[in-house]
Amino acid sequence: MSQTYYLLRNREIENIDQLDVYRAHGGYEALKKALADYEPDALVDLVKRSGLRGRGGAGFPTGVKWGFLPKDGRPRYLVVNSDEAEPGTFKDRELIEHNPHQLIEGMIISSYAIRAGQAYIYCRGEFLQGYEQLRRAVKEAYASGFLGQNILGSGYSLDLFVYRGAGAYICGEESALLESLEGRRGNPRLKPPFPAVAGLYGMPTIVNNVETITNLPPIVTYGAEWYTSMGTEKSPGLKIMSVSGKVNRPGNYEIPLATPLSTLINQYAGGMQQDRSIKCIIPGGSSVPLLMPDQLDTPLDYESVLKAGSMLGSGGCIVVDDTVCIVKASHRLVKFYREESCGKCTPCREGTYWMTDILERMEAGLAGDHDLELLMDVADNINGKNFCPLGDASIGFLVSAVKHFRDEFEAHVREHRCPLGAKVYDTANY
């Protein structure tokens, strides 16, 4: 589809990852405007008026989050979460690999707004190319006077560091990320206190997602009213959706919020592949409940998706086709969360293990009549009983899958086989 890009400008501007190309197309002009025309508090107010919400999954209003920082004179930090690990989500990876300077420009603007003197990018360990791109872009920004002391003669100074994690899903949770950034094992912290009060090194810290911060340059350039002209009153602006599954054009798509789910799948992603039909859709990454084909008219904004029974989350839209065994899909996702659990919380550590075990029995044709009830009982004992959202994430898809496709689960138990012919385990070797 023909469109103007604001976040994914690499789609229309070749080599925009290079500083000279980025600057030739308006790069760092928003930073100049922010430093010349705005006091820090005015920038925070601009972001509040824009209605920008966090794009990492929670959807919390960004400007409101910035406003939680205590005014007590302590050093402040900005930390950008680039530890993208949610299955079905790959938007941040494209941003850091193909347009790193827009993220860096957004970080400088954000750091100035919250009066931070140091900023960090926590990059997922597997994102080697993105990490190298960020390191190179940061060096270019320093050499050009956009980072370091007295940026552009404004009197504002900022140092920016890129930190590469070791590849752990749990480090996408903000407090576990901070633990890792401080050199410890990435276990989540008990909250409160929240990072805005006691974050990195115990100091006030704002943790924002890559996509969230990438919105800052266009918001400063075009204004809050431009941003609120898209989407809805409570969910304004642009969102990158990562579409995967048996569609004709899987990939990242920049859309105005409230775009119907059917438009995303059928127009942007080109519809289903030949001889495939939609069985269900996971709209916001693997941790959210599924939606059914009769819900394709759902607008993709935070409130509408929640009303439909799911969450917009990270924007990882996984289109599940009619050949997929829901039990097999549930097993694959629950096993992922079992492997990625940090083990700190008993309900998550033990629950994900036993859910995986039960689903393996179903897949192997060895499940008993009580196993489906036991599976739901274990899920209930995980729900809402953990330090961080990973436990709840492990049951999001599963519980909704049992709700909508209970007959498939019962068939695995009753017939001791998959009715769709899917097979994972050899029963002789289980």
C-alpha cells in the first residue's frame, strides 16, 4: 500500500541508517527544535498532549510516566528497552537495524525532557546487527555534536551507552532489565518502588520501549495535534504491527491506531495464502488471548482490542491458519515460557513446568480424563500470583485457546491423537 512513513522511513529512504542521509532528510532537526524552543517541562507537556502510550506492551501514557519522576535533585536516567523477545514481534529490530539515528534523536529529546544526564540502550543479545548499528550511530552522533557536552550549544549534556544483554526473555521486564544492566542476574524486582522512583542504581529512571522513543522526533516536528489527529481520543497516533503467519506479505506495517484488524491482514499483509483460512488471531504477541475470525472488524487500538477480549500488547499479530493444531500451538508457547521463566516465583516456575508436562501428554496421546481440568487448575494458580507478568503471559493464549477450541483439547484426550494429524512426540519414546 502507498503511504507516508514516519517511523519506518527506511522503507522509502535508502541508506537512512547513515548519518549524512538521515540529516539530509530532516534528521536531528527535531532535536534542534526541542532544544531551542522548549523547556524540559514543556516537552513533557507536549508528550502528554500527544497521548503517546508505551509501545512495549502495557500501553501506559508516556508523558504521565515521565511525570512520576520525583523532583528531589537526584540524578535521573533514561533506559531504552530494546530487548524485544515477544514471539511474533519484530518491529524494534527493524528500527534499530535500519534507522538507528531516529531512536538516538528520540532518546536525546526524551533525556532532555526528563533532565537525564545519562541514557542507556539495553539491546537484546541476539540482535548483533542492531547492536553494531547502534554502536556506530552513537559514535557518529558524538562526532557531530549531538551527544556529549553542551549539545548544539544549548548547555545540555548527555552521554549515551549501548549495552548488549545475553538473550533472556525475562529481561524485557523493566525491573529485570535494570538488574541485568547493573551486572546482576535478570530477576524482576518487587514493585513498588517503581523505576521512576528507584530504578537504575537506585536513582529515578524512565524505561521506555524503542518504538515509543522513535515517536518523539515526529511529535516534536509536527506537534501534538498532528499526532492526535490519528487513532482515537484514548489511543492516538501511529503503531507498528508485526504480522506473521500464512499471509501473503508478512512483515512490519505502520498504521494509524484504530485501523480494523481486517484491513491489517487483508490489505497491508495481502490476505491469506491460497487454500488457507483464518482459524484465530493473536493480535498483540504470544502472551495475549486470541481473537476469532468473526472479530476481524475489531479496531486495533488499546480499548477496542481489550473490549474484544484480548490486548494490543506489543503489536505482534500472529495469524493462525486452519491447518494449525491448537493444542500443539499451546504446547509450543507454554514451553517457551517455561524455558524463559527466571524461576524466582514458585507459581510461574512450577506452573509453566506442569502445564508443559500436561500438554506433552496430550500431544503424545497419553493424557487422562482429568488432565484438561488439571491444566486449567494449574493456569488458575499462576494467574496474578507472580512478581512480574511472565506467569500471566504464559496462560494468555492457553486459557483462551481452551475456551474457543475445547473440542480439540478433548479430542486429544478422548481419541489419544490429534484430529488434524499433527504429531510432536513418538508415544513409544515418551
